[in-house]
Amino acid sequence: MNFADQVPKLGTLLIGIAIFFAVVALVLLLVDRAPKRNRERWQIGFLLAPAVLLLLIGLVIPAIRTTILSFMNNDGTKFVGFDNFKWMFTTPDIRVVLRNTAMWVILGPLVATSVGLVYAVLVDKTKFEKLAKSLIFLPMAISFVGAGIIWKFVYAGRVGKNEIGLLNQLVIAAHGTPWAWTVRAPWNTLFLIVVMVWIQAGFATVVLSAAIKGIPADTVEAARIDGANSWQMFWQITVPSIRPALVVVVVTISIATLKVFDIVRAMTGGNFDTSVVANEMYNQSFRYNESGHGAALALLLFLLVLPIVFYQVRAIRQRREI
């Protein structure tokens, strides 16, 4: 592709940058010349207006349009009521998708948080604490797609041929029989969840480790004087003291797990009964041109995320009041 072909794209980019700076300049000008009466309110309004406009265009309007489409037929010309939702809960393949999503939401945050908590406790105040935290946090620097490709090679199975997968190489070294790790349901979904745990455990470790270091030394010392052993210290002192951090970690990982798409798409493409709601939403909307079904799945995903977000907001407000 020569430079001449890139000129229109470069021109569009420059126009976009110019518009951005023009909007910023206009906002600053309006803020500077705001009426003296209620100046603060005018300034807040001018500064928030671009963000509110972008929020409307990028989130609110698409959400309303998706909600409307979820009650329409697949070409968006006829109102069908709850038929798309009935399809969702009565179609065997989609019920498998919902089951897989439930497995992700239950196991992913629980296992990732547990691994992060145990790891944070074990490495706390050890000689190589910083190195240990760095090692478990490294996967966070990898995108979900990159992690999926890495683990695709780990799980690679070529039964009857030269094995290239790490796990099957270990199985062969132990005189076992190679296994198709990402093909056999429902175990393949569990193996995919391992990838999410591998990525999110580092996040859980860092947050929970910081919370553990925030436990008052007097509390720890008093428990030790009372004769509490390590197990009692963990359950009666550490866990109750870091409960707010635990909630933040679980909620954050739960939202990421509910929206998981990249790992499934990169590793199995949703085949072999591994698809989840986000992946099926993509398939229905863009591969099968079933916009009604895709919108219904998107609305379901939105409704599943909402309670988690509301709970987190409520918990933050309660902590601020305290």
C-alpha cells in the first residue's frame, strides 16, 4: 500500500484532531466567559457537557436501541414481545451457553480471589515478597487474546500425531495418554476458566496484600498474645479486616468474567460447548444476522452486570459514611 492510499486516512485523522482541539478551546472559552452570577454552576455545566454528550452517544442511546431491538424480530421490522427471551431459555444450545456463563461467574472470581488471598498471605513480609508479587502480577500485562493464544498452545492436543501441547508432553512423560483438553465438555470450560484465574490472580494478590499490610499492628499483636495460631489469625483477624478489599476484588473480577469474550473466542471460538453469553451475542448479531437474538443476549448481560455494579456503589458509599 503506497503513501497516496494513506492520504485520505491521514486527512481524516487530522480533521478529527482539529475538531477535538476546537471543542476543547470552545469549552475553555465558554468557561472563561461564564456569567458572573452562578459562575461555578455554569463552569461545571460547560466542563461536563462534552462528557455527557459522549456518554449519551456511546452508551445511553445504544443501550436504548439494543433494548428495543430485543423485543423485535431479527430484521427489526416487527414487534415480537418476549419471543427472543423465550428462545434464549428454551433452546438447548443457548441453555448450554447460560450454564457456561454461570460456571465462569461462580468459579472465576471465587478461585482467582482465593488464590490471590492465599498467595498474599504466604508471601507477606517474606524476603522475596516483591519478586513473588511481580511474578504473579505479570499475566495482568497480557491481553485476554494474548493469554488465550498462550494457553491454546499449552492445551494443544493432536491425539495420534506429534504432540506440541505442554500439558500433553507432560502426560506423555508420565507414560499417560494424551488428552484433547479443549474439546471434551464440560471440562473444557473449566480449563478455559483457568486462563482467567491465571490473569486475575495477580490483581487479587496486589489489592489484598495492600489490605493485609493495612491491618493495625496492635490487633495482630493482641491476637498473638491471646494464643491465636496461624489458622485462627487468618480466619478471625485477616479475613474480617480486609473484607472491603475482598468485596472490591470479587466484584471487579465478576464483572470481567461476565463480559468474557476474548479468551473463548481465541481458544475455541465457542465450539465444543464452550460458548458464553458475550460470544453468543457476537455470533447471533454478526455471524447469523439474528439481531433480535443478539440484542436479547446483550440485554441479559447488561441486567446481570447491573446488580453487581449497584452493590459496589452501595458498598463504597457505606465505607465513605463510616
